[in-house]
Amino acid sequence: MKIGNLEVGGYAALAPMAGVADRAMREICIDLGAGYTVGELTSAKGVSRNDKKSAALLFCGEKERPFASQLFGSDPVSMAEAAKYAEQLAPDFIDINMGCPAPKVSGHGGGSALMKDLNLAGKIIEAVVNAVSIPVTVKMRTGWDKDSICAPELSRIAEKCGASAVTVHGRTKQQMYAPGVNTDVIRQVKESVKIPVIANGDITDFLSAKKMKELTGCDYLLVGRGAMGNPFVFSEINAGFSGEKIPVFSLEERLDMLRRQVRLMVEYKGERTAMLESRKHASWYIKGMRGAASMRRMCGEITTFSDIERIIEKALEVSEKM
């Protein structure tokens, strides 16, 4: 697939997930076959006000490419300024978020709130496209609620304003992450535009990826929660679509990947921050493993890297006894 002039390999990419898909996770997912990664949601207003935390989210390491900087906001001017700033950090493309359902984003007119004002959404897309020389994509939901499905219309606006691709999460803002992905709307988007359409929502393995592609006719896939504790999902999806044997990763390989991810987190964030954030990642990695219930408490008490090693030892020990 091509996003503007950028050639993207594989069949699926890592979705942006605030507080989850950090630099360490993005690097690992690229190594395991993700076609590209998207940075954590960044406030355009924060960037324009020289907020250091916002600017730091736009950093792109060479091992996480192809990489997109993702911006949100409700003002075309600040969005354009933030896009210019982001471009200086050399991302491969800019992604505009028009799908985030979080109150702290949509409650201030950004994210999915823009699906209630398509005129403003179009102005933002046009401003960002005109501000940078790299491709611009737009991520959206199917609509604000079931009575205002507008993804096909917003996608046509995005294409007209110069966007190189659109990503559609098959839920409304009101659904949040409740069960039920509307593949019909994603198919309608695909039929509405000529630019690539990337489908997102409940993709957790090759079978769900295959079903999404068959039902929507999409050009590409975006994996979010399905990659939490399971970055191997990209290798599985790529193998399945390539007609190769889907790899099976051993317990040892999965635990080694947890160890590697936490080590990278320590390198990039320092041990204190990394340990606190690793609690959720460790819980996701052990989910479904034998003895997971008894190890969940251990994950919630992680304070040093040695705690990670103890969890790994415990997991292997429980497995050997089964």
C-alpha cells in the first residue's frame, strides 16, 4: 500500500494508543512485522504553546519507522503550526485524529467531536495538508452516535482536502470500545473514496484480520488493543495473508519479549517511570497463561526490573508443573 509517496509493507500497522504504544512497544512491533507505527496522541495546542511533554510525544526513533506523528485539536491554525513543528522531527507522515472518544479530547472539540462539525473538520485537514510536504492521513470513527453515521462523508471531504489515506475505527464515539464493529460503514467508506482505506477495530489475530478485510474490502489494517501484550500478532497476520504457516510463539519467546520491552522502557524513560508503566504491560503479556490469576497481583506490585524477572520465573515454573 502507498500513503502518498510512502510505500508501506506488510498488511497491518500498530494503532496509536495513549500511554500504551510508546517508543519501546513501537520498536518491537516493527521488528515483528508491523507495516508502520503511529505516535501517541499529541495536542496541537500543547505543541503551539511549547509544552515539552507534548513535543516529546512527537519524537521518532529510527527503529520505529515508518512512523506517523498523530495530532489532535479543533483549531486549523494551531493544527497547521503543530504539523509544521512535527515535520521538523522527520516523521514519515502526519495523522490527524478525528476519532478519539476520550472526554478530555472530544470534550474540548477535538478527536471524535469533529465528526459533529464536518465543515471545521475539512478546514483542519486542508490547513494541515497545506502546511507540510509529507503525506497526511485522517483517523475517524463511524460517527458520533448511531443516528449520525458520517464516516463516508468525512472520508470524501478528507480526500478532497488532500488527505493521502483514511483510517476508520468501526465504532461510534458513543460506543467507545463496546462490542460490535460496524464493517458495513467501513465498506461504504471504501466505496466512497479512491485513496487507501485502513480498517481498525477488534483485530486480534489472522482470522479476525482476514474477516475484516473480506467484509470491508479495505486496503490495510490497524491493530490496537490486539497488540497489547501480543506484538506477535503482526507476524501472524503477515504470515497468514502471505500464505505461509502461521508461527506459534512459545511461552519462553513471549516472556523474553516482555523482558525486552521493559528493558527498552527503562532505557527510554528511566526505571521509576518504566516500572510503573510496565505493570499493565506485564499483565497483558501473562493474560491467558497458566497461573495468570496468581501472577496478576505480582504485576501490580512491580517496582524494579528484578520484579519482572520474578514474574517470568514464576510463569515458567507454573508451566513446568502443568
